[in-house]
Amino acid sequence: MEIEQNTITEETLTKNTLANYELLANLFVYPKSEMYKQEVKNVYDYLQKNYTPFAPMLEPFVAFVKESSIVEIQELFLRSFDLQALTTLDIGFILFGEDYKRGKLLVHLNEEHKKAGNICETELADHLPNLLNLLPKIEDVAMQTEIAQFLLLPALEKMIDEFSIEKKDSVYKKHQKVLLEYSQNYRTIYQSCVWALFLVMQKDFNYEPTTTKHNNNNSFLNKEETIKDFCESIE
């Protein structure tokens, strides 16, 4: 599904209006310890206070985390983001797959991370948590907007669309002889996190998603005039 972006000007967005994306990024970091449960609660509390209408979207995930062991959460994280390309956390791969455009995107994103002093650790520059941590560190509001509208939000929409039990099961059966046993209620529970993030970003960046044809001239893949050079050079 391709996305048509709603262009906004620098005057309509300032850094002060942005959500705490560094906090939201914690939802999508591999849960190494019990501390992850507290981080999820912190995100939920933040949404309740600052984005009240969107907090209920995260409630199923909060319930799952509360009822599950850290090992169960780790297993589901891996099932959600490591075993199916359509729900990978690497934004460039979601948008471009193995196309050379992803390579160009990574080069330019690496420059943005370096410029902002954002450390990517062991993950690539287009990894979702890395981009969320980058957003508030970018001084150029136009660049913030472009990364959100042309990269993050379209990719999040694709993740939501493809996050289905049927599609995931087809991948699991291909890679595993026996499916891990999980409740039907929890097998795609990370979709709640993606939805919550999408709604927050949609509000922050005035994004109005609509499906478009692949060759739409306004789509990210074909846009001739962009805010910054790194998107233009991917063409």
C-alpha cells in the first residue's frame, strides 16, 4: 500500500509539539530484563496523560506484559519482528525491500544520526527505535517532518496492514516445523504498539493517510521535489 503525504510547513510544527519519541522507542527494543515491563507502563502512563484518546490502543499490550514472563515476552518479540520481513523493525526494508534505494537511504540516515549525535548501537540506521530516538535530536524541523511523513508513517501503516495471524502463520510454518503455542489474543499483540505509535505520530505530523497507486507522482518513491537531498537521491 502506497501512501499520499499531507505536506506541512515548518511554521505548523515545532520541536516543542513533538511527543516523547525516545520513551515510545522503548516499546520496540528487545526486552532484555524485567525493566521492560516498567518501561511499557511508563509509556502507557505517558499516553494517558498526554495523548489520552490513544492510550486504550496500548491497553491489550499492557495486559499481556503484566500477565507474561519476560521469556514469553522475548519469544513473542522475536516472533513479531524477526521471523517475518513484513513486520521487521527496519523501516527501509519495509519500504524498499532489497532494492538499492535502501542502501542509499542508510547512507544518508547514517549522516543524520552522526550529525545529531544519535548512537545506533548494533542496529542499522533505519531501525525503528533508532529513528524514534533521532527525531527529537534533529534541529531542522523540515527534516523531522520528512523522516516522519516519508519514512516512518508509511512504514507503520504497512506494518499494521500486514500484521495478521494468517500471514504470520504462513511464514512460521515455512520456517518452523511446529508453531509455538500462543493464545489467539496475544499472537499479534505487538500490533497494539505499532497502532499507538502511528496514532501519536499522525497527530504530531498532521498526517492523513490514503491509499494510492504505486506510480502516484506524490508518493515517496516518485516524488521529485523533497525537503532534503537524502530523499531526492534515493530516486
